[in-house]
Amino acid sequence: MTNVIQHNLAHTQTRLKVQANKHQMEKEYEIGNWVYLKLQPYIQMSVANGSNWKLSYKFYDTYLITEMVGKVDYKLQLPTHSHIHLVVHVY
């Protein structure tokens, strides 16, 4: 009975893993590429100001990648008046 339960759990785990990873893509960028930056509009207001956040754009602007910090972490060239960290995580 224990072997049947373990087999069913392993089968369910692999099925859930396939479903979760179905729409994920590995994204790799190079230094010098221009990328869009998506921020939480109610929290990070130093990059772009707006009056109505629900109707605002999903992405703010394109920014230049200046350095690759890790495998999925990149340093962007942000405006000097922005109060957010220069290194962003790609997911």
C-alpha cells in the first residue's frame, strides 16, 4: 500500500510540475540591451508619476542594461532621481 501511495504522489508531483512550468521561459539578456521595467505603481512613485494608477501603462520605460550581476539579476541605467535599487531581478 505504501508503494502505491508513493507512486501516486510522485506521478501527481510530476504532473503539477509540468503544468506549473508550461508557460515559463528562461529569459537571458546581454549588456547593452534595452528592456522594459515593471514596478508596483502604488509603491515606487519615484520613476514615473501619474494621477490614475489603474489606467496607467503596465511598463514604465525602456532602460539600458549596464551590467550582469547574477544569472537572473541585471543592473539598469535608471534616472538619477529614482529612489529604487539599480539591480533588478528577472523572472
